[in-house]
Amino acid sequence: MNFPSHLKYTQSDEWVGLDGKAATLGITDFAQSQLSDIVYVEVTADVGASLRGGDPVASVESVKAASEVYLPVAGTILEVNEALASNPEVLNKDPYGAAWMVKFTPADPKALDGLMDAKAYEADCAEREH
């Protein structure tokens, strides 16, 4: 299992990477491993949309389950990863790279400080596996 230390994590298994004023969002390695073979991804957020923290931005379906992906903090969508619709299996192969879902500008970048660091998220995942 991979837990990159430069990212922040949510209890609902999203990761966020902040680069300057823009943030990138995706689902974690743990999430994709729990879902198993991902067969469908739909990014539902639109570029330019201002969303609240907790609003859904994508749906992911696997052979085992369906899951929503949520924006962890309020922000404005800058870009969506259109390639996921035709290549959903990239989520299983590269969850922290090519499988990013949306890029957004957080309304308050300090709100990301409330998310878990890699160590806390790894412990949270280990607890849920038992």
C-alpha cells in the first residue's frame, strides 16, 4: 500500500495535493484496492463550479461496489480529468498520478490542514482492515 507523505487524506479515501494555489484530488491506493477492478468513472463536477466541502465530484464503479468521490474542502473546479471516462482502469494502476480526478482552487487553503497526513491515514486504513 502506498501513502505518499506530501499528500493530505480524508477518511472517505480521497487524497489532495496542493501545488501553489491549486489542489489536485483523487482516490487513494487503499480505496482502489478495496474497490478492486474499476470499470467506470464519471467526473460529475464542471469546470468553473464553486462547490462546498463534502460535495460529490465523481462516481467510481468497480466489479465490487460503487462509490462517490467528494471535494474535502470548499473550492472552485479548475480542470477535470476527461481521460478517466475512457480509461477507468488507470485508477487501479496509478491512483496518485494519471488517475487524478479534479484540480481545484481551495476557497481557504488552510482548511486542508484539517485533513490527515500520511501517517494518520495509514493508521486509519490499518484500523479499518481489521
